[in-house]
Amino acid sequence: MTAMPLRPLLAALLALLLAAGCRQEAPPAGPELVVTTLDGSRWSLADRRGRWVVVNFWATWCAPCIKEMPELSALDAMREHVEVIGLAYEDTDPDTLRAFLEERPVVYPVAIVDVYDPPADFPTPRGLPLTCLVAPDGRLARTFLGPVTAAELEQAIEAAGGPAAGQGG
């Protein structure tokens, strides 16, 4: 049995270690969310990449939630770079929720989420409203517990590198 020279073996091992260390990790994918909206459409957060997305957990019995709905609706309607999704976080049925929204209409889609199995990639609401701002690259940029205004969301978008209010649509 011949002895293998140690130097080539160490060089090969070093090359393997360097190659493994230089491999780039994929950036975090960000939160995932796929829901069925009240109109029966499939809504996917991944399909909204390139836009700021406001994910708003709310309930029909929550007075602060109801108060912020018109502002969120206006933000969705007036800002091309922002999209809102309302997640009804309560034990209700689609017909009851549709009737509620007839009295308090919004322009953004609304889905019912299971309070016993909330979306795994978002904080479990410990109070309502809970609003999560998702950046165009898919990362969770900011979370607000309690009522939020359109102006506060615009400021958070600007602080996270997005366009200032009045810019970008």
C-alpha cells in the first residue's frame, strides 16, 4: 500500500470547504398567504410581489377595526403601489360577512381566516386590529397592533425604502 501524499489531499479538502462556504443562501422567501376571498377568488400574497401589501386582521365586532376600514379602502384605491387584503379573524360565515360589508363597503378583497388555524407566517393576533405591511420583495416590513391610519402606513412604506406619500401612484 502506497502512502498518498498529504499535500494534495489537504488541498482538495480545502477546496471543498471553500466551495461550500461560498455557496450563496437564497434570500428568505417572506411570509406566505393564500386565501379564498368572499367572491370565491384565490388570493395569493406571492402574486403581489412588486407591490406593498397591507394584510389587515379585523373583526365585525371590533370598533377600531371598523373605524379604520374607510382609510384602508382609500389607501388601496388611491395608491397604485399599495394593495390591501382584509382577513376577518372571527368565527363567522360568508353570508353574514357579506351582509356586514354591504353596510360598510370596502374596495379591497376580504377573506375569512380560521381563528383556530391562523396564517402560519404572520403573527397570531393577540388583539385587533393587527396590520402587517409586506414589502415588494415579500419580507414583513412592519406590524401594527391596534388601529392604523393611511398616513402611518405611508410613513412606514417610506421608512422601509418605498415611495413617499404622493409619489409612486
